[in-house]
Amino acid sequence: MVSANDSNKEEIRRQRVADSREQRTIAELDDMTLQILRKYRKRLEPSGYSSLPDLWQDLVVLIDASIQIAPAQAIQRLLSLTSYFYEFCHGYRADTEQDEYKEYFGHLENAWVQLFQHQQIGMTDRIRALNVLRDGNQLAADEFGVPDALNRALEVGLVQE
């Protein structure tokens, strides 16, 4: 017969294992982010990214993985990745086509929509996200010819739960 004390110990052990797994995942995502940033900063060197599509192949994996972690971590990570993405767009502006921007902003928008729809996001984080998305919407329209970028994410983010 399993006592309540044994059951509690087992639950604590399971939670520690889950926390450890999540910490490993976060560490891996941190490493991926650093690798992308380093290669971006070396974009004029042979060891750096040669184009936004080249960088995007790694960034999209990171974005998709980031929305799978705990909500508090996911929102912070996606906020950072979104800001980095805007910087990357500027860095490769001369070599990137409008269709590529549409594709990339579309994927980013879908990640935000998924995060807003499936995660509990506090009001402060929601407001921060909406501000970053509004900046991106304006940037995409003014500089990259994508006037409707991130609109759906903004609409979904405005819906309060």
C-alpha cells in the first residue's frame, strides 16, 4: 500500500525531473540564440550568414521551439526573437525580396497567434507583445512593403481572456 507521504515524494521527484528537462530545453534555446546572433554579426565574413533566407533556416526552428515551452518563458523569448528579427531584416535589407519578407513575417505572425491562443498571458506581457508587434507592423509596411504584416497577431492579442 502506498502512503500519502510516498505519493508526495514521487510527485516531487516527477516535478524535479520535469523542471530539469525544461531547464535543459531553455539552455539549448539560449545556445541556439547565441549562435544565430554570432553568425549574424559575422555576416560580412565567410563564417556568418550570407543572407536573410540563410539565417531564417535557423531562426524558424528557434521560434517554433520557443512557443512550446512554459508560457512565461515563451513570451519573453518570442519578444526577444521578434526584436532580433527586425534587426536581421535591416541587416539584409539590400539582399531580401518582398516575398521573402512576407513569408517570414507570416510565420512570425502565426507563432504569435498560437502563443496568444494557447497560453495564459498576463496583461503586462500582452501589452509588451502588442507594442513590439505594432512596431513590426509599421516597420514591415514602411520599409519592406508588407502593409498587413502581423495584423492577425495584433487582432488576436487584443482579445482579452
